[in-house]
Amino acid sequence: MANKLDIQIRAERQYAVLETAGYLNDALGEKLSKKALELIEKGYTQLVINLDKTALINSIGISILIEIIEALEEREGTLNFCGLSATQERTFRMMAIAKYAGIFPDEKTAIANF
Amino acid sequence: MRVSSAEETIQRLIFSLSELEQLGQTLISGHSNFNVSSKTYLRITLGTLQASGGAIYCFHPSDNHLTLAASTPESEMSPIEIEQTEVETLLECSLIALDTPPESLQQFIDRNAELMDGNVKHRLWVPLKIHDEFLGILSLSGLFGRAKFEEWEQELLNILAHQISIAIAYSRIVEGIQSEKFRLFMLAESAPQICQLLQPEDAAEQVVHQAVALLDANVGGLMLIQQAQQKLELRYIFPPTLLISEEAGEDDKETLSISLDSDESETSESDVKTSLDMLAGVVKEGKTNRCFTKADNLFGGRNLMAGPIQGRDGDILGVLVVGDKEERGGRTAEFTDEDEVLIDSFAKQAGVAIENAHLHQEALEARQLQTEMEEARKIQENLIPDTLPDIPGYEVAGHYEPRGPVGGDYFDCIELVAGGWGLAIADVSGKGMQAALLMATLRAGLLSELSSARGRESDESVDMKNELIDMAMTLNSLLYVSGTEEKYATFFYSHLNPDTDILTTLNGGHNPPIIVKNGGSIVWLGEDVGGLPLGMFPNDMVPLIAKYEAEQTKLESGDLVIFYTDGVTETVNIDDEFYDEERLEQIAKKSHGGDAPSICNLIYESVMDFQGDADQFDDLTLLVLRKK
């Protein structure tokens, strides 16, 4: 797994998708957080984070995801995740992230469930 | 005026109480992350105290830095360094007027005034702390229409600062709990996950990935011990781009190996200067170690920690390495004692996973080998004749017994189109499918040769000896191009003319057959005219080493010829003695007088009696020809 850090953003009228690629550590997490907060500032309250190309997440990556959830909650927004591996999904449930954000198999389903 | 001032104070106090309640609610609302809630805390504080601007700075004790959490108006600031003595001064103060700061802080303020000011004109600092733990600074700028805080406002400021301190501490505790929860879950989750991986390469990759994530590292690697060369060999590195930066290039395995030679790996704690020293030390001492090194030729100059990978029986299989531990904000952190415990625990699980994967791989290879052996055995058995032909004036009998892994014995008795009979016996080197295929090649080549020109005795111009030599050269060339240097066949071929009773023989490195003459005397065939095994050398080298030669013998009534493979003479008994040629000669003499099948059986029984319970690993083949 190459650790090429990247974030792709697909912003539509009602929602925006942030797709990460690489190890979700502090470096990628901060980039993700910055992009997500910018979208929230612009008024987006429905975000999808697609982790399909992120096989590895550390505890800092998790704390940044929680931070994004909290920032969205302040605006009464919703965050849906998709593209999670089975382990990531179990981790998200164990870390209670799944209580505050949706988990869906793919981007299409995640968008359809706002 | 006094009444209106009192009313204003009461109104502000009521507002303050309401805002304090909001602060409390923010704290318990589940918005534990101070990065998110810091703006709310600052807004409430500024509103309560009617300050025009301010900022909250968070202190990071791991590297003594302050970072900006929130500011009004908004601004940005790079992390700034703060000395421990300055932290101690801040811990002693409750309010600091920046125009008259304590002397020990003056330098810090001067040093960072420009950085910290941004869009905020700071006038007053309130150190954020809980007991002796410094957490940050609440900084305020101008007050609306007032020159300074009233006493009750200062008390209110202290209460608000304390609330913010609690929020920072709470946020860190929650972050710490989340981090530990994550690590424990990862530790519990990773074991079954990596143990399910059956390919050693997959297991190595997953072990490194899990370790990197588990320890908030940014690099990692797995090195396993190459027992034969006493080296640690890199099996996986993360990120893989690290290899590309190696000066020697990614294909140079030497740069990815560490010698475990005792002289080179003699290390003590004070000797650990490079990661190579550390890794060799981890293997030698079998315990986790850490180092920070600039001189390194594998992972670069990095903060590294390595734990021993142990197998079930406690043997050290290799080393798991992680490096560049990070903290929030991109800061590099040192690995802690707790991290050592964690990598130690994870490395134990990793050892089981890696051992499992290697055992699985070995089992697969063994199964594949067994399947190949069975296939090879089938091929070989199909090449051995079920029955032997009747040769006028002669008796012929054979016995083939597979023993152990597929070897490559072969014998045949072929009626030649041009007249006469060909008797062949061979032993192909090696075992398994390659040996079986080589034997099939030999047989096909032999049949092809015999079906073409060989054996045309009716043509008086044909010299049978030369015919056999030519045939041997053809077969030698065929086997040489079909196999490798280690693949060859010993071969003994006899051409029998039953009309003249002339037996023309050629030996290609095979055990010399025995002729027991009617009178009981013994002749060893091909002993003095032996050529090289087939396929060992190219044709142009054969004459230089030992050219093929043929000889002729006239058989008389009662003469017995015994062809055999080394499975007969090299059969061992429980005392590790060989059956050898002497015993074969004795039994051959003893058997003289019987018919070919009974002689063949007698020799076989003799070998079996000698063998007893000793294990045998080579096939046994006998071919007996008797002139009636």
C-alpha cells in the first residue's frame, strides 16, 4: 500500500463527498479536517467521507474524524462514511463513531441516506 | 448613577451566570474535542467580560509548544516554543498584564509578540492550569469603554479560565481514553485478523501495517532471520517508497540485510548508534529497544522502536520495527514505556501469525510435492513393462520395487523390428516429476532409436558395437538438452541375437551386470568398458572424459545374466551395512541352476532378508536373462 496522501472532493448542491487515499494519520487527517471544515463553513451540512482507498487509520486519524463529526453536529449536520473495510467498520462501532455518523457500503448508498 | 451602575452590574452578572451555564452544557454535551469547542469557549468568555478580542493558546507538554486554538478576530499562528522556566512562571501567576509582565516572562513576550498578536492586540493573559499542570493561555485584548477589570470581573475571568482549563483537560482525557480504547481494540482485533493470513508475504504486510497504526507511527518494517546466513532480511517496509530512497536501489538486497554475525552484533545500550545496532541487539537480547539515530542506512535518521518476533517455542524469528511516532499537529513524539509494552505484546501475536503463515506455506509445498510424487510414480510405473516377452531359447524375468520417493529405475525387454532383442536397465538421478519425465524421455528416445536403424543385423555391414555407441551418443545428447547437470541416467543396454547367442553390451555409468557361467564362474559385464552416464555432459565432451565402448559376449546354455540397479547392492541393513556386490555374487552363484523367475525371486528374497526392518529410499530393479 503506497502512502500517497490525497483527498478528492466532489461537492454537489446538497452534499459533498470527501474521498481519502493513503494512511489516515495526522498529515492526511489534518488535510481532511481542513477541507471538511471549509465545506461546513460554506454551509454544507451533509458530508460523505469515502475511505475506500484508505486501508490504514491510526488513533489520530480517528480523533480527527470525531472532530469532524462534532463540528458537523454543531451545525446539526450529518456525516456518512462509506468504503470501510470490515475492521474499520468494527473499529468505528467500537469507538462509538457509528452512533453519530452513518456507515454505508458505497458512496451512492451513503448519499441516498441523508 | 449609582443605581444604574448597580443595575448594569446585576444584568452582566445574570448574563455571566447564563453564559457559565452554557459553558457547563458545552462541557457535558459530548463535544469533548477542544479543537471544536474552543471557539465557543472564547466567544462566551469575551461576551461575558465584554472584551473586544482574545485568543486561547493550548500548551503541548511533549515538545513545549503553544498552538493557537481559537482567536477573535480570527487569525493563524505557527506553533511557538516555550521554555520550561517560562511555563513555571506562568503556573505561579493568575493574571498577567502584558505591559507589566513578570521579568522572567519578558523575554518570551518580546520573542513572540509579533507571532502571537496576529489580529488581536493582547493586553492580559490568564494562564490556564489545573493544579500544577499548565494547559495554555487565555489572552484578552481591549475592554469596551473601560480601562481595567473590576475586581469582580477579575474573579469572573478566573472562573471562566478555570472552566476553559477543565474543558482542555477533559478533552485531553477523552482523547487519551479514545486513543487507548483504539489501541486496545486494534490489539485485540489484529491478532485473529493476521493469524488468518496464510501467505507469508500477506502476513508480513499486515503485521507492519497494524503495528504502524497501533503505535501512531509513520514508518515500519519486518525483518526475519535468515538462519543459514545469520542475517536479518527485510520482508516488508512501510511506506514502500522508503525503499526507493535507498541509495543502492530497491533491488539491492544486501542493503536490506543485517548481519547477525556475533562479532558484528556485539552491542550494549551505549553502543546503540544506528538502527542496525539496535535491531541486531533486539535479536541477541530478545527484548524491545528504542533508538534515535541519524546514521542509518535502512530507515533513515528516525526515532525507532523494535520488538522481537518470537515463535511458539520462544525462538526469535525476527524483528518488528516502527518509527516516527506522531502526535496531533504533526509533532514527532518519542516512544514511551507503554509503547514498548504494546509492541512487545503485538510482536508476540505477530510471531504466531508469521509462523502460521510459514507452516501453511510449508504444508502447501509438501502437499504439492506429494501430488507431484504421486503423478511421477504413475508415469514411472507406466514405463515399466507388466509382462516380459518370450525369447526363443531364453528365459527372462524382471522385478521392480518402488521404495521411498520416486526415484527413476527403468527396465525393458524389447523385440526389435530388424531382429534380435534389446534389454535395457537404467536409473535416473534425482526424484519426483523431473526424474520421471527424464526417464520417459530416455524410454521414448530408446524406442525411437530401436525402431529406426538399430539392430539390423541382417545387414552384414552394420557393426553392432558401433551401432550401440552411436545410440548412446544420441541418447546422451537427448538427455543432456532435456535436463540439467544434476539430471542424468545410468544406463546399461544389451542387444541379444538369439540365433548367434551373441550379447553386445554398452555401459553408460551403470552397475556392471553379472554373468554366471554354466560352470559357476563369474564375469562382470562392462566393468572395464564403462562410459559416462547419459545426459551428464554434452556430446563434444564425452570423448574427452570417457568415450562409450561396447563389448560382445557369447552366451552358452545355462549361462545366467543378472542386470540390476544400485537399489540392490546399496540396500542397507539395520547395522548400516550395504548388501553390496559380494553378496549379490554369492546369491547369483547359489541360484545357478534354477529358471529365470525363480532366480529373480531368490535374489529379491535375499535382499529383503538382508534389509530386515531398515528403511530404504531407492528403488530396486532386477532383470534376469538365462540361456536355456
